[in-house]
Amino acid sequence: MKAVCWEGVNRLSVEDVPEPRIENDQDAVVRVIASTTCGSDLHLLGGYIPAMRAGDVIGHEFLGEIVEVGPGVRRHEVGDRVVVCSFIGCGRCWYCANDLWSLCDNSNTNPGFGQAAWGYETGAVYGYSHAMGGFRGSHAEYVRVPFADYGAFTVPDGVDDLSALFASDAAPTGWMGAHLGGVGPGDVVAVWGCGAVGQMAARAAMLLGAERVISIDRFPERLAMTREHVGSETIDYTTTDVGAELRERTGGRGPDVCIEAVGMEAHSTGIEYAYDQVKQQMRMQTDRPTAVREAIHACRKGGSVFVLGVFGGVVDKFPLGAVMNKGLTLRAAQQHGQRYIPMLLERIAKGELSTRHLATHEMPLDQAPRGYDMFKHKKDGCVRAVFRPAA
């Protein structure tokens, strides 16, 4: 079958790889209908995520049709149209039982890296290095889905493929940031990043009762999309001082909840950006925390900061003093998608949550390297490239 393979830093190719098969009785094999790029994939391309090997199949956000099930699968059958959570959870360990699915004890078959880098292993994720389990990714014609009863969700008949696709990762990630960030009625929420996850976090904040939501980015087309499809206020950080602007818009107090949806390759216009970029390129730090710093400084006293962007290791100049002295609540997580996906599919079906607009560019799977180039460099207003293996 055809699949998109990582061949080295900034090198992708479409190759023939063996088709997946049932390996455990709780597996399913899914024929991919659509799969999409994600901002965290760019960290793989840039060489910032360790334990990648040439030939690894990438991609983790997808929708498909079940074509085979193992004897232990009870909730699905051949022919089901399903959206699959990007993180793999066993459904039985303490973490899964407590809705902390991305921290699953049993899905990551390579726990040593997480234990060494973070103190404990995390759950596994499709197509995201051998440190995260080494599972083949979704940019392929077929994918093996372990623990299918817990990771695959039947799509309601009234929900189209493109709308359902983003319930795999972008929508639950964004919702988690607003929910676990503590957004409630009457809050003012600031979101750094107007990509797919940032837009979903902003919309989630609104649906959870926020009085005002302010989204921050630098690309005019993304800012316009956020205003049109999400209804958020926006700030172009290249034209103003974000901290001063947020104080102005909140009567001097600052946002109640700040959500960072950018990650380890954050961009900025200030001297801190040049400093972070040099240190990252020299491997003196693994991540650029520019947006996290800004969110911490901008948040009101006693407020909440939630980090949604992917970070891999260590950062410099982290404002721990601001977190402590301002009495902030700081949280972060990889997405616990199984906790939110059924609810999100219902909201999409009811028209409460719009996701289809995120798919700005559709193309066949064999054009994926071009799609990633467009996505990485924001060409032609690309927010997400979607690959259709059958096209």
C-alpha cells in the first residue's frame, strides 16, 4: 500500500509499505478515507522530535472505514465509518479509567524514552516517533487501530467526512484546553494561535460560556478565518504589543484564562525570538517557549494558563516567578481525546461546532509532500492539507 514516510529532516516521500494486519484480538484495520496534517507534525519534519527512523509512516489525525476486526472487538463491525483518536488508550489502566487517556500505561510499547525524559512514559500516538510507541501513522491507505473499542468512534450519518475528520485531534485538543483551563461563564479568554487547534480552543471557550474570546496570530487569512468561522476577536501580534492590548481590552486586569496553542516552534517579533531560535538551533534548548512566556505574563493575577502546544524537553528563561507570584494555575496535556470525541461529534451534528472550514486544501495521498510544504510555509492560506488515499 502507499504511505507517506519520513526520510530525514525536511524530507518526505510516498512509498510502498506492507499492509497492516490484525496483531491482537482488540485490533481493527481501517481503510483511510481522509487524513490531515497537524502542526505537531512539523516538529517531526524539523528534526525536533527524537527517535524517528527513515521510513516511518507519519500522520495521526484521520477518519476511515473498518475493514477487519479482531475477535475481541465488541463495539465495532466491518463497514463502520469511524473517526480515530490520535492517542491510543487501552481503556483499562488507571489513567484511562480516570479520563487521562494520553497518559495510558499500556499503549506505548517503547516506554524507556518517556521514563528517561519526563520521569514516566506517556501513551502512544500514531505516526509520532518510536518514543511514542512506533506505531505506523495515518497518511496511508490502511491503518491498524489497537484497542479499537476505545479509540475508534462511529460517525453519525448526518456528519460529513471533512467535518468529522477534525474530531480526531484538533477539536478534542482545543476543547480540552478550554475545559481543563477552567473556562466558565463570563470569562475573558485569550488564545495564542489561530491554526486548527487554536480555533477549536476559541470556539470551545465560547460554548463553555466565555463572555469574550481574543485570538492572537500574525497571518491575515487565519485571523480572518477565526473571526468569520469562530466569532472570536483577534489581535495581529506584529502590529501591537499583545500584553498592552490585552490589558486595554480587559480594563487593565488581563484575561482570566490564557491558552497557548502554538508549541515548540513559536514565532515572535521580539529579541526573545532570536534568542530562542539560536539556542534551539544550537540544541542548547529543545523548544521555543515564546508564546508560553507571553501567556503567563499577560494572564490576570490568579488566572489560569493552559499549554496545548507540543513541547518535547527543556526551555530557557521560563517565568516561574511570574507563575508563583501572580498565583497562576498552570496546566498542560496531550489530548485526552476519548473523553471528548463522542460529545464533539454530537455538537458537530447539531451545528454547534464548525470544523469543515479547516480543510483548506484537499489532495491525493501521493501529493502529500507538496501538501506538507504548503502547510509548513503557510502557502496559499493553507490551514490544513487533507489527503485522500482513494483520490
